[in-house]
Amino acid sequence: MATASPPVPGRPARVRRPAQDVAGLGIGRAVGFLAPALLLIGAFLVFPAIWTIYIGITNYRLTGVEAVSPSIVGLANYTRALNDALFHNALWLTLLFVLGSAIIGQNILGFALAWTMRRARPAVRRTVEALVLLAWILPSTVVAYLWIAFFDRDTGTLNSILGTQGTAWLIDYPMVCLVLFNTWRGTAFSMMLYSSALQAVPPSQLESARMVGASGWQTLRDIVFPHIRGHVLTNTLLISLWTANDFSPFLLTKGGPNHESETVPVYIYNVALQGGELGYSSAISFLLLIANLLVALLYLRLLRRRS
Amino acid sequence: MRRIPPLVRLAVLGSAASVLLTGCLGSSDSGSGDQDANRNADATKVELVIGSNAVKGGKNSAGAEFTESVLIPKFVEAQKAKGVDVTVKFQGDGSDDEVYKQKLALGLSNKTGPDLINVDGIWVGEFAQAGYLKPLTDTVGDAAKVDGWDGWKQIPDSVQQLGMFDGKRYGVPGGTDGRVLYFNKKLFAQAGLPADWQPKSWDDITAAGQALKKLPGVTPIQINAGTAMGEATSMQGVLPLLVGTGATINTDGKWLGNTSQIRQVLDFYKSIYGSGLGDPVLQREAKGRDKSFALFAANKIGILLEGDYFWRSVVEPKAGVAKMADRDTAVGYALIPANKAGGGVKGQDFVSMSGGGAVAINPNTKFPQQAWELLQFMNSAEMVKAGLNGAAKITQRTDVNTEVLAGDPMLNFVASKVLPLTQYRPGLAEYPRISAALQQATADVIGGKPTDAAAKGYQTAVEAAAGGKDKVTSN
């Protein structure tokens, strides 16, 4: 989202304050440097976004008559979304997903790992970090396959461990499975961010706290947390955005059974390709885009207030 | 300089772009229709791609194997004799039909995709309406050439419908199929049921299910339901049951909405999945259908409603995806009964549903004439027979069928007993959306919703798909 920023040197305008041209490039060369990036952003970000808005006001479909001659339906897609029980369901599930796996799961697990590994022996720390990182960098399809095998009803690892043969975890508790999965999958980022944030906490203060006999919780609350508050904010907002837009739930459950794990991105996919309703799905995509922008805006605002 | 607020800038940019874009969607279809059908007709170097949802060692393995190692070399050889250097590639797929369809539609909408395309008969309508497929006579350019092909005489009219829309031929059908109730004779013997079981009503099915329920670890009945299986739920579930209530999904141009027949079908689902006769979890799993195959092959499902595909490609002892070495002795098959004697469509005692695919020519092909030649070649009696490779299947050609079906009692049963009483799905563009609504209704019922609520939801979905209340029957 564009925010108030110093005038871009590349803007074809008279440069009234030469002091702004600190790099001494001059307009021509500055434009030359910016053009590739702007073109890429234009082609792959701005254009698709506008295209989405446009399709969102039509009844365009993947097949059938409306694929050849779609007509403009105005805001009908948006009013439909407001009354669409399945869309409400998707919003609610996305909220649960973000709350469970990002705001609570990844945040707390990531911090706990960073905090406990801080004093661990380097060998232990490196092993743990490598394992957590591995969960993060493996390709989604591979990971999804592993988790399906883990949760499988007939020969799943989880059922073998717990001795609960025949429990179809992904069918009976789809959202719980997804929250667990995504917590496992994404904790690495929070862990790394908090690891480096914790280094900003002055050891002398921790030492003093220990001297006066502060409990672990008191130390965390009164010494550590004030130092890393900004990091917590950054981390929470970033992982919330990623999680809200995450498509990997599709790989595990396809949104099923019967829409019980259909988060918004999965719903958009199912509406667009399974149902062929490209117009309606574009309208929902646009709503998701707006929601993302609002969160990003909130984030920028909070950051600015802090600094 | 006066600064323009960023939001205003964005808005100006956006509206300018929207103006530019308006009218771009979908209007690009005119191109292919105006193309010269004789383009590259005399080329000596030709490249063609055959696309199909079949892959060696996976889905429809035998078909992929045949295309790659017999059909293509033979065609290349035949063309070489004419001095044409042809390269034919096979673009296999091994995914769910819905996913394959999405891939095709996305490719065709961007004017790409294989030159010859295997499609399900029920997609022809919506693809044709979207301009993704054109009548064969348009693509080939010469009506006499297409209609004069001697193969048409061998293909029964009902089967030809699979490749037709609005009275025009869009592709050459690849045979048809029929649905029956398969049962495991070993389990039937243990439960004290006859090996030549033939239920005469839905109650007979549930009665057999009650007997099978006493066997430990056995799911008595599995009838496809839910959205995860896609069209399989409609073809091997709702529709055969629906014709068993005397109704068809589309009568005189009106779609069947929330009616007593739909509710009867949903009640039957409830009676099976709500009482432990069937396993509702299996119907909700993403890979539920494949699992039902594996469980049947492992003697863990008593009765399963499936098409002859199940016999040919699933429990087939040598190349099936869930092989049963003792298929011929262990697997029984029976006609699907109407809900009660004489209660089926046209007053029939027994019912079935049939479908099948067709091969169409991509209107954007570079070589329409050569594609038509390949299409004829693959549907010649010689190639259709070669494609069976000793196995039996109900092919599109009557001449081949009379020769091969006698060798396989099950397929002979389908050809002689099932096909005379079967029904086809309506070749209307709205059908796939109506079908999705049926699938959703069954998903609701096996998920625990009351029948009435599921039927009401179905009515709403059908009205949206059909385009108005007046196009839907309800009572």
C-alpha cells in the first residue's frame, strides 16, 4: 500500500530541492534504476490486482456461456458474499486457523524454543534449530504427504503411537489437525526472530533480576518482554498475514470434509476451479486483499508509533 | 509541486486500467472459429499431442500403455507410408477427473492444450458453450468428410450422444459403461447369503447389509456419497438410486428439485450411513474412493455400487489398481433394483446409469486435418480391438463388441442386461453444477443433517444453477 513517502527521485518533476538527490544520480539514471522494479511490480502486482477487481464485477465462469460472453453484474458478487453461509464459514475457520496456529501456536512455541535454547549447549541448540528449520524449508507437497501419512485412519503413525486404530483425525478433527500442522510448519520463523530479539536484552539486567530473586515469570514479564515488544508485534503481524493466506491446508484436507476446514484461500480455489465461478471467486479474493491491506496498514501505523 | 495523495493516484490508475480492460474478458474467442480448417494440411512434418487422464502404472494404465506403445507407433508408420513425418506425443495425467477437467478448461481457455483431448461426455456441453470445443465439422472444415466417416455406422445413437451437444458432433465417443451392485461372494457365504444374490428392492439391499453387519471388521454396504468423490457420487450413487424412484434428473427441460424422489434417495443414504451399514467416514475422506477399492479387494466391504470400470481396471487380477487374484470366483454382480418392484423409471424393476467419454479435436490445433485422421485411426475397428489387448470392454463399435464381449461374462452381462435398461445423463451445460448440488446434498446427509434440510439446500443450489425457479420441479 502506498503511504506518504518522500518524493520519488524518479518522478518527472522539477527538483526544487537538490539536497534530496543525495546519490547524485540525476533524474534520468534514477528512473533507469527504478524502471525494472516498477515494471515488475506493475506487471505482477498492480495489474493482477486491478484485473481481479474487474473480474470480480462480472459473472465470468471457467466454462459455459459466461466464459465467452460474461456480463457486468456490478456489486452482485459482493452482496452474494455477504449472504453466503459458506463464505462466513470460511472466514470463521480462517480466524480460528490464524488464532490457533499463528498467534498462539507459532508465537508461543517459537518463543519457548528461543528462550530455552538460549542457554543450551551449542550442539543441542544447533540440532534443535536445524530440525525446526527443516520443517519450515521442506516443500509443502512433501510435508503434506508426511502429515497425511501421520494422521491416516488405517495405517497412520499417530494411531500406532496412541493405539487409537481407526480414528480418522483429518475427518473428525480437521481444524485441530491443521492448527497443529501449521504450528509445526511455521514455528521456525518465530523461533529465529525471537532468538535474535533476545540477544538485545542486556545480560546485566537479567543478572540483576536473578540477584534480587525474581522468578522466571517475573523476569520474562518485567525485563525480557519490554525489550522485545516491538519484535512480538512484528512477528505476530507477519505470521498472521502469512497464515491467513496460506494454501497448504488444501494439500491436507482439500477443505473437507464437507467444508469443515475450508479457510478463505481454499474456499476461493474451490469456488474458482471446482465450481468454475471465476467472477465470484475474484470478488472474494478482492475482499481478502482488502483485509490484508488493512492489517498491513495497521502494522505500519503501530510501527511508526513505536519509533 | 503539489503532491497528489497516494490514494487518489491509485484510484486514477485503477480506473484508467479498468476502462482499458473492459470488454477484454471472453471476447477473444472469435479467432479460432475463423481459422482456416485446411491450415498445414499438406505439411510433411506434423506434430500432434494426445491428452488423456491416463498414466502408465497408475490411472487407466492399460489405456496409456496402449496409446504409447501401439497406437502411436502404428499411426506414425501409416503416415510414413504416405510420406508424412508425424510425431505424436502422449500427454498423460493420473489425477481425479475434476482436476483433469480444470486443467483442460484452463488450457483451452488460453488456446493451448493437446490436439486430441479425451473428455467426459458431460463436459461437452459446457466446453462447447464456452467455445473451447467446436463441432467437428467446423474444425475439420468439411461436413461431408466428417459425416461420411464409415465408423459412425458402427456406433449406436445412444453412445454417439456422449460426444454430442445441441445435435452436433464434437467428438468420437470411446465406448460406454453400466453400473451394477458388486458383492463379495466369500463374505456372502459367511453371512449365509446366496452366491447368486439379486435384490429386488432397496429393502433387500439393506436386509443383506444387516446380515453382513454380523461379520467382524466388515463394512456391509458402500454407496458413493459426499463431495470428495465428485462425479463418482452422482454416477455410482445418487443417480442410479434416483432412477430407481421413477424420476430422472431432467425431465422435459426441467431439473428435479426438492421432490419426494430426492428425499427418498437421501433417506436411503441416511438409512445406510446412519445405522452403521455403511462407513460415512470413508465417504468424507479425500481419497475415499480409492480406499473403498482397496477395502473391497481386501474382503472388507460386502456390497459396492460401481461401474464396469471396477471390474476391468480395479479388481482386475493382473493390472488393476486393487487387484483381486480370485476376482472371477469371489466377486459377484447384480442389477441395481428400483426402490420397489416396478418403481423405477419407465416402470422398470431394475435400473442403471451409463456414461462415457469422447475424444475431441482442440479447435486451436495447428494440424486439424491430421488430427481428424488420427481420430479416425484410433477409432478404427482394428485399433479399437487392439486397444482391448485380449481384455473386454464395451467399446463404441458394435462390430468389435459382438466379437469381444462373449469372452467376458461380466461385461457381456452389462451389454446384454444392463444397457437395455440404462439411463444417460442429460447432455446439458448446466448438468455438472446440478450434479455438484446432488453431491453436496448427500454430503450433508452423511454428515448428520436431516434429510429435509439437505433437500432444501439442494433446492436453492439447483435454482441457482438452472437459472431460475421456473426451471426446477419441486413438490
